[in-house]
Amino acid sequence: MGLSAAKGAVTPGTDRLQSVRVARIVHPMRYLLFLGALCLLLSACATTPEKRIARNPELFASFPEEVQENVRAGVIQIGYDRDMVRLALGEPDRISTRQREGEELEVWTYMGAYHTSDTYRVRDFGRFSTMEQDIIVDRTRRHTYDRSRVEFRDGEVVAIEQVRR
């Protein structure tokens, strides 16, 4: 993300190798500004229990007081129905079914993500290279994992699994 790489191109009809030298390191402040803007944009797109409750006030009002408190806090418990879970946690990232002892369970999976970044210094560009400077390469990777799973039997929560990070 932090630089453009050096490329070599062969011109058709000739044996000459044309080297294109491009080595540019993005200023760290620009990189931080870009990441800040990206985080702001992503947080604006995220739904919270308050936003989901505001879109479904009648449904939320039909829940018992204890359930309303938990839904506001984004917490679920055994015995909750799909609507309660949907208001507390949002739409699941994946829905699957599981067969167990002659019964079918519906499993809602909520994903989490984290990022790692590595920095590499590239020095050797091969024998035809005309590069005289090192190139710094920043690589950021996004890793996803199953943050939590909620199992339903007949529309009611029977199991909750959460990953601690």
C-alpha cells in the first residue's frame, strides 16, 4: 500500500528491456489520515443496538424489561428468540444448519476481524534492474474469525459460543 513497485517491460519487436523506475514511499502522515478516514467511514456504516431499536420500536417495546436492558447492551441469553438476537447483535454474517441427534439446529455466526501489518525492505531486483534504491513495502492483512455462534432450536436460543480475544 505504501509504494509503487519497479516494473520491467519488453518492447515488442526489440530485444531491449525498458526499465520503469518508480519508488515512492507514502508519507506516514498521509497513511494515518487515510486509515483514520477509513475507520470513520466504517464506523458510520456499522449498526448498533440503539440504531436497530430505533428502526423497530414496536418490536422492542413488546420485550420484557430485563430483555430490553440486555438488548440495549448487546447481550443475549439462552431462551431468546430470533428477533431478540437480531436486535441485540444485528444480522448474522452466516446462517447454517446442523443435524444433531435427530434434530436440526440453526446456527447464526457473527464474524470478527483484525489487521496485521508487516514491513519489508526489497534490495535485489535481479540482474537487469537499474534500481539503485531500496524499496520499502508495507503489507497489511485482514484476518477474520468466528466471533460468536448462536444456536437455535425451534426459533429459541439453546446455545451461545463466544470467542475471547
